[in-house]
Amino acid sequence: MTSRTELTLDSVLINGAVERGKTITIEHGVITGINDAAGPADFEGLLVPGFFDTQVNGGGGVLFNDRPSVETIETIGAAHRQFGTTSFLPTLISDDLDKVAKAIKAVDAAIVAGVPGVEGIHLEGPFLNTAKKGIHDASKFRHLSAADVVLLGSLKHGKTLVTLAPELVEPDLIHEMVDAGIVLSAGHTSATYEQMKEAVDEGVTGFTHLFNAMSGFESRAPGVVGVAFDSHETFAGFISDGHHVHPASLRHAMRTLGPDRSMLVTDAMPTVGSEKKEFYLGGERITAEDGRCRNAAGVLAGSDLDMMSAVRFTKDTLGFALHEAVEMASRTPARFMGLQQKIGTIAVGTRADFVLLDNTLEIQSVWAAGVSI
């Protein structure tokens, strides 16, 4: 029996342009038609693609590291969907390899169980540089081995994203991971420009929260950030909240890369979608205040940011057009992860993930696979 739904919209963002009066046909959670509306709109406002967050550590009061399970993933997903995130990568902060294995199994089980929006896993470490550890527990860091590559490539369903410090990884292991279909991103790294350039040539295609926890852009030492500016096939994630990176630096970097290579990420912690504004990470008490998550020493620990707020900040504070900010939150991360045929745009054949915005950019409704939530 065919499950068929039609939504008639006042305005729809399609391929970066606002189109008026459209009826979207949905069957089994997938868009099967986009046509001119024959009658009045069911919904007023602007319909945009659902957001895809590639870096989600927690939400709804839970942290993925604390208990990597289907239930935890469900809770995190539900917390972020209310802010327009209909696709996400549960993200494991540097931990022991047995925890990495549990996280991979949990994501596999969540995908098999049909938990909405889970597109794979992001393993942020533990193959990172102590000099740029940030809030990560450096005692968990380790040198990447061939056996580790087998574990990292063990996800049976969905995509795997691994953040690593490329200067500490042997080139042949980078090749092995890329050949296994793993998407690689540089982060928590002290790589020189030359080391980072070599890693990009070997297959690293991403930069994790650009500027934060990496070698910076200097006149005679362009560093990791310089390679992000200089390369043309890579993508960079940005925590667009005004706390992690100065707005002027954000604006310049996003303009340099363009919306088609700039991705909005939240790096969200359990406080997002929760009334509780404190949690523990590796035994350290982390508190969210004024939009920032910090430990007692003031070190930033992920964020208290949701994706809708990141879109608003990118538009209102950084000066990008709404369609550009939405692209950074949807189509661009989908392209980065090789999922552009499935999510990230409103087009025939893609999943029916939508966010309905009013003229103040407040969310009116969210649809995940055609289901209103």
C-alpha cells in the first residue's frame, strides 16, 4: 500500500532560489514530485531543507561518550530535530578503543532500528595531537595502527567520518582508510602547511571546526588553515556562534571557501535541548553559560549551540544571505559526506526532510522523512 502525502507551500527554497506556490508529493518518506500548486497553501512561511550536522556530541541531557547506545542516539536526535537538524552524525570524543567499538555498534544498531536521521558516525580522535588537545583527554590519544584502521572501517551501515592529526599518521594508513570509504578530516593538529597539503593530496577532505585546535594562518607559516584556504576540493566545518571564532575571521573564511565548501556544525554537548546546563566530560564538570560550554579553567568544551541558531548567526551577524546559510547547514555537509543524492536539498528523489521558517527565522514545523514532528 502506497503511503502518499502532498504538502502545498507558500514558498520553497529550491536550488538556492525561493519558488512560490509549490506542491510537494511524498511517498514512503521520499519526494516524488514538485509541482505548481493548484490551490491555496497548507502552510505559510518558507520551506527549507532539513539540516545535517556532522558533529553532534550530545543533546537532550545525554553525552554519546557516556553511554553509546541506541537509546542515547535516539535522545540526541530528538533533541536536535526541534532545531531543524533532521540528519546527524553522533560524535564520539577521544576515548578508549573499546568505547570506539561500542559506539560503532550502537550506530549500526540505530540505523538498522530506523532511528530518524542517523547517517553514520563521527569519531573525533583518539588519533590527535596533544599540543592541540583542547578539552579532549590526552591520555586517550594513541598512534594509529593497521589494526585500528580495521576497527575504524567496521561500520556496516552509513558513513564514517574520522578526525585525526595528519602529521601523526603514516601516509599508507590514510590511503587505506580512504580506500575503505572513510571520510577523513584534520583536527586537533599542529601540522605545518606542507604536512597538511600532503595529507590533502593523500585523501583528507575535511577540516574539523576550522581555526579551533589547529595551526593558524600566519604570514610565513600558513598552517592547516592556509591549506583550507588554498585547496579547492576540501570542506571546512565552522562553529558559528561568535564564541569559538571571531565573527571577522568566520566571515573571511566562509567568503574565501564559499557556501559550497563551508559547513555549519554545532559540536553540541548535552545541554542543547535540555534544561540542565551542566554535565561531566572525563570527570571534569562542564557548565553552559551565555551560549558557551567551559570547564573550570575556562577551556571551551564543545558548544551549547543548535543548528537553527548557527544559521541565524551566519545570516544576521556574518551577513550571508539566508539561502547561503541554509546551504552551509544542509547541502554542503551532504556533499562532504557523499550523501547529496539522499539528503540536503529539496528535490525529487531526496528524503522528505524539511524545516518551515517564518519571516523572523523561527521554526514553525519540522518534517523528517515526510513525518511532521
